[in-house]
Amino acid sequence: MSDSFSNELRARADSVWRAIHHHPFLRALGDGSLDTDKFQIWLRQSYLFLIGYARTFAHAAARADRDNMRWMIDMAHGVLHHDMLLHEAYVIEFNLQRDELPNGVKLPTTRAYTDHLLRTASLSSMLELVAALLPYLWTHVEIGQRLACQPSTSDNHYARWIHQFSSPSMQRRVQQGRELLDRLVIGAGAENVFWASDAFMASSRYQWMFLEMCDQGECWPV
């Protein structure tokens, strides 16, 4: 391939990622005007998603060879011992009970997204799995880096969110994931490449749907 596989996937998903970048939820978060009720939907659902996200990495680690296992374990550790700190800080800020987040109910989009990842971890190739896992982290880092450049960031009520997702440690994790994806695609057959691309697109679309859920509200109809 003349370009890296990760770059090719990013280019293919560009229209979806542009919609993510320009979503009203993120525009409001970026300038600090986001309604706290909407942010608390994100907080609760993101916590539940991250539990499934970490579980997916742990499940994948059991299937991976030694080199790939290292990234999977590092990612699970990062989610549980770094990413969750952001949520715990906002629990304190919003005066929530500590058991409110783990005892919450997954809304339909959150459940569909986590089920997509766990199904991929159970049934699909390692290439497809890494492709499915990357959009969550990669989109957040892109967004965090862009919002961190805005002049009002330091006064933003959500500056902690922006700082976390623009941090060098998050950027490093994305880069490691991209490098792993680009290694895994070497020698992969056309069918595996197709399904990896499909998984990347599905996760990218779920990223937009997650924001829409937080911005517009969502519930189980019955």
C-alpha cells in the first residue's frame, strides 16, 4: 500500500469525522456553553462505555500474541486507571454519588456500540478488532487537540475534558494503536481488509451517534 492503512481508513471516514468535529455537543463543550444536563448524560454513558471498552481490550489480550498483548493490556490499564479519573473528578464536581455511574443503565446507542466491540473481539480477526477499537480514542484525541487551541480553553468549564484528550499520553496511545494496525494489515487478505475497514466505519458512526444521544437525549421506548 502506498499510504498507511490507518491513513486510508481515516480518509475513508473523513465525512463522518467532520460531522463529529462539528457536532453541536462538541461545539458547545469547546466554548464552555454546553448544558450540564447534557454533559452528565455523556458522563454517565461514557463511564458505562469505558467499562465495556476496557473489557474488550482484556478479552483481546487473551487472544493476542506477545507483541499485540502488550498494547491491549496497556490500553485496558490506561482506561481503568487514567481515563476513569476524569469521570471521578466530574462525579465530585457535580456532587454525584460514587455508585451512580456503575449502577446506571446503558442507553440504546451505548449498548449497541459496546456490543459491536465485544462481538468483534469474540468473533473477528485481530486486524478487524484493532480497527474497531481505534475510532473512540483517535476521534477524542483529534477533538481534544483542536479544542485545546481555542483561546478560551483555560476558562472553559470543561477544560479538564479538553486537557485529558489532548494530552501527550493519549496521543501516544493513538499512535501505538495506528502502528499496530499498520503492522497487522501486512499480508492480510482482501476479505480481512474489507471487514477491518467496515469495523472502523461502524465505530466511527457510533462515535457520532454517541454525541447525538448526549445532545438530543435518548431512552428505551418501552
